[in-house]
Amino acid sequence: FQTAAVVDHSGANIRIDHKHPVKSQEELQAGECLVKLDCSGACHTDLHAALGDWPVPAMTPLIGGHEGVGIIVAIGNNTASSPVKIGDRVGIKWLADSCLNCEQCKKGREQNCPNAKLSGYTVDGTFQEYVVSFVNHVTPIPAGYPSTEAASILCAGVTVYRAIKYSQTVPGDWIVLPGAGGGLGHLAIQYARVCGLRVIAVDTGASKKELCLKLGAEKWIDFMECKDIVSEIQTITSGGAHSAVVTSASSSGYEQAVDYLRSGGTLMAVGLPGKSTLNASIFFTVFKSISILGSYVGNRQDAVEAISIAARGDVKVHFQTKPLKDLADVYEGMKAGTIAGRFRSLFCL
Ligand code: 8ID
Ligand code: ZN
């Protein structure tokens, strides 16, 4: 038996189950591995899953979590070939598994595989001591890189790394990051700096301002205080930003992006408010040759690259550690936009 944080139905309070079963060697399917977790990050997506506020439903009862790092302690019998072995330290990301044979997988868009399995959403995730994952999709963690540092790279880091990679920017360009003080956003600042971009951080509050500027943002805009974000950004950038990577969990972060991008600019949609539509001027999207792209986590290679950059010390997760029993408090903090906005919460297991 083990301890797990269970949500029995959408919107239910978290139940800490100290007698949750652990799969035995015989119960593991071919291709599955059992990972004894060191720690797991908590992402705003886990809150969406617990609340059931997305148009694609999560399974219930649900064990959330998709930023786990731990050691492989068993591999399913009859696993034909495995890129990892027992004793390896690996990461578990949102994309737990994909078929690797469909058109999407073969094009490198594994996250869009019609048979994708999602950790903490369609299969049990990392808010438990032992998680069942999949040998082909776990991410090897470089020796010497602490699990606590690596955990939140597996969702927040990979996601913003890929979004910046496909943002059609080159070194020296201006990038706007609405949500910059959040879990995804504070990593986006750092990956953007690694790519040689000039960062305008948009979020709210003195502590997020301090964090964003410390992490390398050149300019700060408080979206609660600034009266005209569009003209402010146009002034700073002398005519508009080259890209915006929006990681706010509400639709408001998206609202002015088409207006403050310069011609040829790219809006990368990352934050996932479940029920909002994107309100953008069709005329100016065309007239300014704006690209609007959705960016959804990352594939196996994106994960390897994002981890490698962070393991070399160029990107650091700001986190606070908590016991798993405090998960409910973390969700409250996320709803209020306080705790998790500034520090990724991490459960050591
Ligand atoms: O693959 C993906 N696209 C992906 C992967 C992982 C997470 C998408 N997400 C989604 C989550 O589901 C969530 O909707 O990204 C969103 C952000 O996740 P997070 O970074 O884990 O959330 P957070 O730590 O709460 O940070 C959100 C920040 O947005 C700010 C808040 O102050 C907070 O710092 N914010 C908000 I809410 N409205 C804003 C606005 N109008 C804003 N910042 C600027 N302008
Ligand atoms: Zn996530």
C-alpha cells in the first residue's frame, strides 16, 4: 500500500488515501514501468482536472500530477525493448504515452496522438508514491541534476520551451509574456533569455515583479495597474513585439496580443482557460500578417532539450516543498493567484 491524493469526482475535495494499492510486477502490462517517485510538482492543469472545468473530461476517481521524478523499480513482463532499465532515474510528463506509429506521432506531434495517455488526466498521475508509466515516454534525468529541480521542467519547462522554440523569433527580438510570474511564466522568462530574446513580463503584484526582473525580464507591466498595455508595449518595442507567449490561466492575458504585436508577429497560445474564445480582430490579424498558434506541451525530444538546458544551470525552477496532504491548500493558492503563482509547489514523496 502507498499514500495517494485522490479526487473521487469532478469538483470533489481531495482525499488522502493511505491505503492505495501499488501494482505488482505481474499486474504491469508490457511497455509499462513502475516508478518510485522522489517528488512531484503541481501544475495549474491539475487544478483544472480536479475541478473538471475543461471541455475534455478527466477520468474519475483521479490521481492528478504530471511533473514527477523518481526511480524505475519494475518493468512489465514481455516488454519487447526498452530505452530505460530498472534503477534509472526518469521524469513523468503530461504525455504519459502515445502509439508512436500514427501520422501525428511520426510527424513528431506525439502529444496529438489520438491514443495519447495523459498523466493525471486519463491515467493516474504523480500525486502518489508509486506511479505506473511507460518505458517509451519517460524522460531520462541527467546524473547529478536534483529531482526537485527537474520536476517542474517536465510540464511547465517543456511547455514554454517548445512554445518559444516555435515562436518564430530570433535573438534580439522582443517577446511578451503575460502570466510571467506564474509556474510556466517564470520559466518562460529564463528560456527566452537562453534564446537571446528581450522579455517584457506581464503579471501583477510586487513580489512577481521582483521575481520577473530578477530572472531577466527587461521590462515589467502590471496588468492590474497599467491603463493601456498596448501602447505601453508599442512604446517599449518601438512598434510592437515580435511574439507573445500567453501562459495566463484566464482569457484576459490573450486580449490585446494581436494589437501589441508588430506585423509578422506570432501569438503562441499556451494558457488553457476552458470555456473562453479568443477575441482577436480578424482584419488586423490579416492586415498585419499575424500568426496565431496553439502550443501543447512537448514531445519526447522537447523534454530532453528542456531538461538539458535546465540541468546545465541556465533555467531554475522556483519552488516550495510541501507534504502531499497540503495539496488542497495549493489549489486554493492557485485559484487566488498567490502561492503557486510565485513558486511552483513540489511534493516530496
Ligand atoms: O501545453 C500547454 N499549453 C499547457 C501546459 C501546462 C499548463 C498549458 N498549461 C496551462 C494551465 O492549464 C493553465 O491554464 O497554462 C496555464 C498556466 O499554468 P501555470 O503557470 O501552472 O499557472 P499559474 O502558476 O497559476 O500562473 C498563471 C499566472 O497568470 C497570471 C497570474 O497572476 C499567474 O501568475 N495572470 C492571470 I490568471 N491573468 C493575467 C493577465 N490578464 C495574468 N498575467 C497577465 N495578464
Ligand atoms: Zn502541467
